[in-house]
Amino acid sequence: MKTRQLHVRIPEEAYKKLKVKCVSEDTSIQEYLANLIAQSLGEYPAEEKIVLIVDDEAILRESLRDYLRDTYQVVTAGTGEEALELIEKQDFDILVIDVRLPGKTGLRVLREVKESKPYVKSIVITAYPSAESAVEAMKLGAADYLVKPVEPDNLERLIQETLLKRKGRH
């Protein structure tokens, strides 16, 4: 296959974040960008991404896990505290989190994750939607805010779209 040289200019802050991500994934910036471009063009599938689903409703949590596990590596948690323990020990590509959880709320977990691992993407789900919680979720970097019941097909599509959006939300 013939290759061509490509020169890319990105803002200094984005470069710093990209460099940190590449070091943590033990890859070069060039290789990371080449893989990302190839994946977005459908040249080859992305490596298996890790999704953390946090919901206190076991039936929903497990059904989403079962639905997504053919495409992603899926880990689940039933409380905010359990989610934070998992996030401290392991890197996740995306967090699907309920707003109302026993103990620490989903939005509180997002706030803490944003401070410790700002590159983790998130999708917020809730059975009790409000403009205030939607605005707060978006301010905390959530890619989307879904109202339960969550359609698994829709969630999977949103996860794929969120993982492809690399700019501006590391």
C-alpha cells in the first residue's frame, strides 16, 4: 500500500492531551492518528473499547451489558462509590451513568471523574429528567443525556459516535 506524508496542525493544548493519551496507550502520535483515521474510514475495526455501565437497577444494568458485550468489553457497577473504585483501578473509554444512584449521585461521580481522568467520555441516563441535571451533565462533559427507558440500539449508536469524537473532549 502506498503511503503519503500528512502534516497536521493542532492547538498546543490539544497536542499536550494527545501526547499524554498516546503515552498512556504506549503508542506514537502518528500511529494513533493513522489508526483513528483508518477506523473512521472503516478500514478496520477499532480495538475493543471498555464501557462502564453504572445503574442501581440490576435488570437494566445487566441487560445493557448483555446487549453491548458483543461489541465492547463491558464492566458494571451499581453505585457511584463502586464506579469510582473501578475507575481508579482501570481505564474506561466511556461511562454510561444514571443520575440517581444510592450514595454518590451520577453527576457527583462525573465531577470526580472529570478531575481525575478528563479523557473519559460519558453518556448520562435518567428516569427523572430535568433541565438542571441535563445542563449540569453537559457542563461536566457528558456527550448525551438520555431518558429511560433507554433503547439499546440507540445507546450503542451514541457510544460509537461518542468514541469517534476525539476533538475537544479529552
